[in-house]
Amino acid sequence: MIKATVNGKKEFSIEGKQLNGESVEWDLIEIRKNSFHIIRDHKGYNATLVSFNAEEKSMIINVNGTDYEIIIKDKYDLLLQQLGINSKSSTTTQLVKAPMPGLIIQIMATESEEVKKGDSLLILEAMKMENVIKSPRDGKIKKIHIALKQAVEKNQVLVEFE
């Protein structure tokens, strides 16, 4: 299942050919790269992909002259949200905490290192899956509170920023 939020207001659930639990029938033709003509319920729409950010899972689509910002959450994003883990941490975050219990299997960052938002800091193995823990912001790492092969608990501090 995928959840799509349009313009920060309206949310849609998409699963297969169903939209919010109802079957959707439509015709879609690609006119040129990133530009489409859509027919749904005997109405025509011209849609163009204006921009796409894979890392943030967001896009802007222009439909018949109106721009729509769409943010996508896949099943993994929805699971993290259900577990109470906010992937959109504040830029003032000083601490990076373990989102779940697990084992530290790789540390990519070092103390005093300058990192950018989205840089990989470490890999946490949990439930037989490798989870890359990324930097929530730009900044300098003050202290790494864990070691390689260390078991950690949920909410345990992993990395501290200056």
C-alpha cells in the first residue's frame, strides 16, 4: 500500500488499481517524456511531472495548469510511522537515537566529521534487516555513543551533534 498526500492536505490510499478502497479505471498515454494525457470518467487531463525528489519521495505534478505537491509514503515509511519513528527529524536535532532494538553492524561516520543531511551514519541490523541510519541534518558529529557489534535498545543515543 502507498499513501499519497497532496498539497499537505488531502491523503489518498493506493493499492493496486484501487484508490481509497474503490476501483479506478483510467486511460493514460505518454505524450512525451514526463508528459501525459489521462482520461477518467469521460474527462481529459493533461499532466506533466514538473519535479521529482527520490530521496524525499516527493514530486510536483502540473494537471491542467495547476501544480500539485505530492508526498509518497510506502509500506516502510508507514511502518516507521506506526512504530513512532519520525523520518522528518527537526533540523535542530542534537541526538540520533535507535529507532528499534538491534545490532550495530557498520559505523560510517567519525567523531568531529562534518556531515550533510541524509548522509549515512551507521547500519543497524534489526529483525534480519539492515537499516541505514542517516543524518537528520547538516552538522558536525560531537560523539559516537556506540561501538561496532554493540547491541542497542530502542531510543538509545547513537550519535550526538555539536
